[in-house]
Amino acid sequence: MALQNDKPAPAFDVLLFGATGFTGRLITRYLSAHPQRSTFKFAIAARSKSKLDALVNELGLDKNTSILVVDVTKKDQVEEAVKQTKVVINTVGPYWRWGTPVVRACAVHGRHYVDLTGETPWIMSIIFKYDYLAFKTGAMIIPSCGMDSIPSDISVYLSNKTLKAAAGPDACIDESTTAFKIKGGISGGTIASMFTMLEEVPPHIVKAARQDFAISTSVTGRLSKPPRLVYTLPQVTPPIIGSFFIMSHSNKAIVQRSWGLFQMDAFKAEAKATAAEKDSKKLLTYGPEFRYEEFLAMPSTIGAAAFSLVMGLIAVTLMIPPLRYLAKRYLPKSGYGPSDQEMEKGFLKATNITSSIPTSTAPRTHVKTVIKGRGDPGYLLTSMMISECALALALEQDALPRREGGVLTPVTALGDVLVKRLKDTGRFEFESEVLKSGEADTRKTR
């Protein structure tokens, strides 16, 4: 496979695949009205020219928005389109079925890439196939840039920064837990991906992808606690009680990959970096004993236990083909979603508690990080999150914390640049603080 390091100047800064899908339309609308719209060249792509033309008319897109007819199953069309842009936003899923050719083209031609996948088996496969190639060509491949899994990734990232600022650069995380409170719909694309995992991915690959640190680097850390009916967030008053969260496995995998990439960066820096570079890399590490979990906040212990049992029953039911067929008929389909009014009523609140490992010179320190989002998390906020990831890659390359390509995660590739961009949307709030005896201290970092 030839490496395409001699890159022609791209015609576009951002190219969106799947623009005519429900989430694709939201992304198109968001980017077309973005405050920085005059600073980037934007193109939309889909299989159907007539649907693209209808989208242009529906949103009143200006003549500076280019249109490409691209079928992601056609290798030549994908290659030609990818070569024309700096950054690809890919919303065409299920990714196990349709995503690999797009990632391959980006890795070969050194173009950056973001998507909305929660399909850990697929991420595992593209790491194996294209991580090194992307590293060589400088392509930043960043999966899971929406509700899967930016809030989870950022919550730990900010808690670690606050912990290091309070307890010193040598502080290591013991446990980090995030409780999610959300109001919003489940994407039809997410449901389609779930069925793809059940019907198309070999069971041994699904099993491997569900193991701790399945998509981490060559380093592995502390194993997770076993699943349970009721979860509790420590160090908050009143305690937050919750149940199993359907997104927890995919989110945890991304957080663990961030942990592994930060650890590896620090190991590499020890061999050849300056003292200042070593210190900066060390500040990002979570520590060798890091353990992460998350859950869905519920109003009561009984409600949490009941919901966990129901989720378990649904999981068993979906393993039975006739019952799975019935579920497909009634669950949301790809391409459809809630109205603007319904999406405005949605919200996200992620509360993370991160605790350090006590030492002979430093007591255990607890940090609370809260992320709030105004709008439906799975649709409206997701369209904003992935758009800001793409714009960070397209417009702020020199400000990003990472200069190397590869299959990365939102915080390892984009770090504080992404946090600031999300905050600047006016839809997101971030706060991180040290706790004292279960109560919020005044030492806030955001």
C-alpha cells in the first residue's frame, strides 16, 4: 500500500458523508450557520443527488457549499472525495458494514477523520488495520465524537487535570465514576449498529471487544468492577443512585484508550524528550491503577435495580431472532428523529467523581467534574460535538495537543481546544473542583 504523503492542496476543509440522514442534516444545518462559516470550505456528500438538492433547498445553503455524490460502497468514489478535503465527518453507519473504506482512504491520503460510532468491535478492527498507516501519513482518525463518547472522555480528562493541579503531578487516579442524567431520544443509527453487532459481527470478536482495555495500546491497567443492579456515585450529597447504562461499554473503551495513549506518550517522552516535555506528558497520565465506570442516574434504588433488570431482559430477548425481528419493526429507524421542539427539551448532565491513590505524603483527593448540555444529547448535542471536533482539526491544527496521526480519541487528539470550542457554542458548561469531606471546595478550574 503506497503512502500518500505528497498531498495536493485540498479543495475543502470539511467534507460530510451522509449529509441527507437525520443527524447529517443537523450537522449540515449547524455548520452552515456556524459563526466561523466564512473561514472554512464546506462540502456535503450522499448517494442521492436528488436528496442532496432537496437538502440544499430545505436549509437554504449558500453557493459556497459544495455537493458531491458519493456511495461509500464504491472505493473509487470514496478515494476521490477524501483526497479533496482536510477533514472527513462520517455519519454513514453501521460502521462495521460501511465505515472501513472511508477510514482506509483517510489513512492512505493523510486526511483527518471523525465519526459517531459506538461500535467497539469495529474500532478494534480499524486500529489493527490502520493505526500505524495513519501515524505514518499524519491522519488523525478519531472515532466516537458524539454522545458516544465525548462526555465520558472529557469528564475524566478534566478531573485528572484538576487532581494534578491540587495534589501535584505525581498524583495517580484510583477510581473514576461518571453518572449520566439525560433526556432525549435514542438514535435510529445507534439501534441499527446494535443489530449489526448481533447479526454480522462474529461472536468471538464481540466478546474480545467487551474486555477491559480491548482498544487500548499495548499497556493494560486495572480491571473493571463487575456489572451490578445498583450503582452509587461516591462523595456527593445526596448520593446519586443509578442503573446499568447501555452506552457504558463503548464509552469505557474510549476512556481506556485515552488512558493508554497518555501512558504511552509519557513512556516515550522518558526516552528522548526534554524535561519540560516529560513533565507536560506526565500531567496528562491517569496512573497505572486507573479504573473507570459509569451508570445512568435514577430516582431511587428500587428504580435503579428494576431498570437494570429490564435492560438485562431486553439484552436476552434481542439474542432470540424472532423477538429481534419484532423489535426491529417498532424501534426507531435510521434517518428519522425527533422534532426541533422535542430536541430543545432534552438535556445532558454528566457528574464525574475521580479519587486519587493516597500516599505517605499526600492524602486521598476527590475531584468532581460536571458537564451540562442543553438539548437532546443523542441528536442535537451530538451534531454539535462532532462538528466542533472537525473544525478543531480543520482550523486549529497548530493549537492541538498532538502532532502525530493514528487512531486517537477526542481528548488525546483535541484536548482543551475541544473543551473551549464546546463551551463557546453556548450549549455546554464545564466545571471541575476539588471536594473536601464530600462537599464542594472553592478551588474550581473551569
